[in-house]
Amino acid sequence: MSRTGFIQNELDLKLLVLYIMARAAAPITFLQLLDLALCDAGVDYFSLTEAVNHLVETEHLAQEGDLYSITDKGRRNSEICESSLPYSIRMRCDENLVRLNDVLKRAALVQTDLKPNGDGTCTVRLFFSDDSGPLMDLKLLSPSLRQGQLLSARFHDTPESIYHDIMALLGRTIEKGGDLQ
């Protein structure tokens, strides 16, 4: 039975993987890669697994834990061969990559960390940055791990609002106390 879709063989699939990985804003998981690669009917889980493993073995991709990233060798080969992929496949990948790259960039700008303490409390680190650099790096002591998790989740949902509220609160405090010299 012949395969459907534009991706017809292992080489096509490897080119697709390199194309995707060269455009990902940060290292991605296999499941994220699978989601992006399923833009063509010729892609399936098992063939993608084999292609990714081979690309790691040949040092076109690097694997660190659950995350995959493209190497310089993989990037060079992707640039040379990307025109071999059908235009429609490249456009579908690019559309899907926009959404994923937005998520990856946001994850890099907004970070939290929980560190349980021996007394049952928890230290919560809230980090927020923009393209120019860090805006806020705050550590708080939470009375419990559960409350720390809630603080982290709330911060992830609205870091801009929390940053603005802290700046406004500190600004009002300075106004009441007069100028700092």
C-alpha cells in the first residue's frame, strides 16, 4: 500500500524534522515535535521515532533529557535541503510553529521555582523578564507547598499584572514617604 501525503520516505521525514527543529525557538519535546510533524498524512509516530533517533545518532539533533534541539550540523543540512520539502508542508509547519514559539518564548520570560524547606514551608521564586532583560526576580516564603504552587500558578497566569501591582504599590509608598535621596 502506498503512503499518502507528501512525506513519502525516511529522507523526507528527516528533512521535515530538521526544518521544524531549525525554526523552533527553544528545545522541544518529542510530543511537541510529533504535533508539528503531523501536518502531513505521511507522518506517523513510529517512523518519526526512528527518524529522530537516527538524527540524534548522526548528531543532527541533540537530546538533553526529554528535550531535543538542532545542532549546527543539522542546521546546515536543513538550510541546504529545505527547498526539497513541498511549499504547502513548509507553510503548514510555519503556521504551527508560530503558536508553539509563542508558548516557548513566554516560558522563557516567565519562570517559577518551588523549593520545599525542612519546616514544611516553601520558598517560591518568581522570575519575569522581557526582550531587554530581567524585570523582576522575587523570592517569597510560603507557609506550605500547596500555597507555593498556587502562587506559582497565579504568577504564570498574569505576570504582567503582578509586576505592575508591585511597582504601583512601591510607587505609592515612595510618594507617601517623600523622595528618596
